[in-house]
Amino acid sequence: MMTRLLIGIMLLTAYGASHAAEPLTRDRDGVFVGNRLEQTAALKSGQTVTITGVASLAGSLTITADGRECRVACRKLLKAPDRQEAESYAHLISVEVVTAPDGLTIDLRAPAKAPWSGTGNSARLELQIAVPEKCAIKIATAYFDIAAVGPFSEFVVNESLSKVSVENVDGATEIKVSNRPLAVKGLRGKVVLVNRYSDITMEDIDTGEETGLISNDNGEVDITRYRGGLDLRTSYDRIVARQLFLTGGRNRVKNVSGPVALSFDSLTAGKLRITNEYGPVTLDILGRVDARFVCREADGGKTVAEHMTMEPTVVYDNRLEFVTGDQTAEVRVTTTGDGDIIINGPDR
């Protein structure tokens, strides 16, 4: 009987310890902040880290490729009228690191219907994750801002509603966001970027033999240094690209209502088709030009091509075709609703 009683007391003590209130401190903004909690798990270069989280939980993910294992540090920030309620929120949020066949899963858990939603209360989870170099990262969280610096072997973000910044991926990159800015830098390999209602910024991209797919429904696309194939579409904002070197035979840039301005260090290879319904198209070629151009401007618009040696082959009121150099590239430009076509060569 005494043995059973002692076992019962030990179990109750263990249960109480595992469910003890998390220490919180209150900052000057009235937010209760939990201690920094850390976990480590074995992980090798080349393995996959999958991060999942419920839509009721928001926060930030900072991911770096500078570790020999996986290190996860998290901190909870709770806005509540008193400490007791903040502690109850903290108890409902957890981070679980689980071994998976191909690496690790980091599961960000909270009630599907958060008790802090719809009021002045809130809960936020901040995570810092370090992984070995050249791991694959796959993220499915709706309301976590993401800032990641590789090198990674793959980077995938599914349907985020927060801002995303990713650098240094040597492999496939596929990111889909809405409403918040998307910025990428130093990508090598297949690229698929989708945004709705905000901007896409790209720098130092090389898709190799792949064609990069860039889609933005209502936002700006800004590109600096891009090499490879390109299929770019946006609406109602501008497209600006500098230092382009396009390869392949099916490059496309399409806008609905906004200016398109593309700058090439040289234009000697690839085929490019540009369409813009209600905006101008400007092409600046800073180096050698070897191309055939086919330009069709909207009624009332004009096409101006200058600063290069050229031979017109077709000249009509709304159409100009000409060739220059060895004609190893081909460019077709069409404006259908409103907008001029301006082409500037290197002889300026």
C-alpha cells in the first residue's frame, strides 16, 4: 500500500513539473516574454527540414546554414491583460522537433482556434534555426515572416501570407506568397516565384538550362543580374530588369498595365517575346547586339530604335521590323492598348 502511495505521489509530482507555468517577464510594451528555449537534433548535410505550423500561430523564422546539427531556439511573446492569462497562452504553444526518414520535421503547435484571436490579445513565436550546409528546407506556415541564408540545396515555401527573404540556394527554389514582399538572392537552378498584391525583388539569379517562372498579380517585379530562361508575368505595376542574359527559345515578359524596362549587357542569344497592354516598353542594350526585332505598337503609339547599326526590313504605321549584327537572337515586342516602344543600342 505504501509503495502504491509513493508511486502515485511521484507521478503527480512529475505531471505537475511537466505542466508547470513557463517563466515569463514583462517588457515595457506590456508584452510577456518567455525564456529562450533551445533544442538540438542530429542532422546531416543534404537532408530535409520540414517546418509546419497551424494558421492560428504567427511569428518569425530565421534560418541559417552554419551548423553541424540542427539547433532550434524559440521565444514566445504573449500580449495579455495579466500574467496568469499570458502563462495559459504560453502553455498552449509548443515546438516539437521530430526525426523523419529524410531528416527532421519541426512542428509549431497551437490550438486550431486560438483563444487569443479576435481580441486585443495576441501570441507570437520567434524561432532561430541553424542547419548544416546544403540541406533542403520546406516550409508550410501562413503567418511567419521568413528570413533565410544558405547555402541550401532546395527551398520551398507553400502559400505564405507573410514576407519572405531567401539567399543562396543551389537547387530548386519554389516560393508562393500573398500580400507581403518576396525577395530572393543568389539562386542557382529551377526558380518558381509567385506573389499576389506585393512586390518581388530578385538579384543574382542563374537558372541554367531551366526557365524561371515569375508570376505577380498586382505588384512590382525588380530584377538585377539574371541569366537563363525567363517566363515573367505581372499586372498593374512595373517590371524593371537589369543585366539580363536570356537563353532558350521561349522567353516571355508580359504586363497588363505598367511600364516594362529591360536592360541587357548584350543581346546575342535567345528568343524573347514582350507584350504590354497599357504601358510603354523600353529596352536598353549596353553591349553587342545581334538580333532580329519585330515591333508592333498600339494605335497612337510610336516605336523608336536608335544608337545601333540596323537594317529595317518592314516599316508600317504600327509595325517596325529590323535586323542588326549576326541576328542570333530574336525579340518581339507588342503593345496593344497604349504605350510606346523605345529601343536604345550601345552606340550612345
